[in-house]
Amino acid sequence: MDEIFSRNELFWGSEIQDLLAKKHVAVFGLGGVGGFCVEALTRAGIGELTLVDFDSVSKSNINRQLVALNSTIGQKKTNLFKKRLKDINPEIKLNIIDDFYSEKTDFLNNKIDYTADAIDTLRSKISLLESCIKNNIPVISSLGAGNRIDPTQLYICDLSEIENKNAPFISNCIYQLKKLGIEKGITVISSREKPFSLKKISDKEVITTKAGEKIEYTKITPASTPFVASCAGIFMASFIVQKIIKDYKKC
């Protein structure tokens, strides 16, 4: 294991590497953003990951998602990441939750050190962020990876400091969180780039959770390039690791 993370240790040392091995991060959503986030966290040496996603690989995922290949179409993303991450670090502990997240299927607990929110369904995203605030679990949320091409316009800030509040998905998230009394205290990654899509696509979908809850929602399909979601996921992982290190050095 020392050799796997030897290049990391050249930067932050063996003490920090041992610290990361004791940390537990939950990642919700294993698409373009979440997939790159979990891989970067694994390669950084995070010792335990909880992975939450209900979806299978589709052909339209291939342009931007790590585990999406012609050979993996139809396979569960959670299973594919379990195999991939174990191949990177055989000693990593993985908690696999192949389910749709909702307020009635809350998988958070106080043993989680950090949460990465890469959910693209508004209702589930809001429920997760509310749960993180209530349970005092640090979270970074992806807001603004779809409908964009330029990763250099990504930035990380507090919810209260978002610059492009008028982008539709962002404004909806801010509005829903404000109704819950949440206007700050959530770290987000967003983009200064104006969202663009040649066509608006939306469909009604019904999901049944493992607990039997039926959830109907409108699935909006954004334009997605290979560039922004991947970088957003890596930026999120970098932020989490840097925060863990900074908090440790403060002690």
C-alpha cells in the first residue's frame, strides 16, 4: 500500500496519508461529476467510501462518465465502481447503496466525515443538503456542470456567494433551500459560464426505492460535454481532501 500512495506522500507526507485512510466520505450520484470525484478520492487514499446511485449505464453516458463504455451498457454504476475502486485500492472499504435517495431513504450517519453531492434531481438534492445541515455533516454540492463546455470557469464558494443565481437549476436550488431556512453554510462548486443547450428535453419518470416508496419526478436532460463534469468532480475531491488536511493541522 505504501507504494500505491508514495507520490501522494511526497506531497503531504505519511502522517496525512494515514489520516486519509481513516476518513469516510459519502458520494451521492455516480455520473459525470460523482464518478470522477470518487475515483480521485480513492486515488488520494480515502479509506472508506459510501457510494449511492440507483442508475445503470446508458449509451448517452459514454461521452463523459468513467465507467460508461459500450461493454458496460445496462450494468449498475455502483457495481462497476465497486470493482474499479477495489482494483485501485484493494484495502478500501466500500458501502454500496444501489438505491434512489429521498428524505425517506436517508443513508447519512454521524460516522461520515464528508459528503459530496452530485445528485442531479432537484428534490433529492434538496433533501440531502437539508439532512447534511441537520446532522452537521460537511458537504460540497455540485451546482452548474451541465450545459457548459469551459471547466476554467468553475469556482468553489459558499451557497450565499454564488455569482450566477439566475441560472435555472441554481435558482431553483437556492429557492427551495431558502424555504427551509438554509441560505448559507453549504459549500458549492458552480460555474461562471452561461448555461447553453440547443434543445430542452424532459420526461416524467417513476422510481421505486428499495423500501417500496414510489417517486415521480421530471427528469431534465441537460447538454453535457466531456470537460466540465469531470473537472467539477475532481475539484470536489480536492476540496474535501484539502479540508481534511487543514482541519487536522488546526488541531
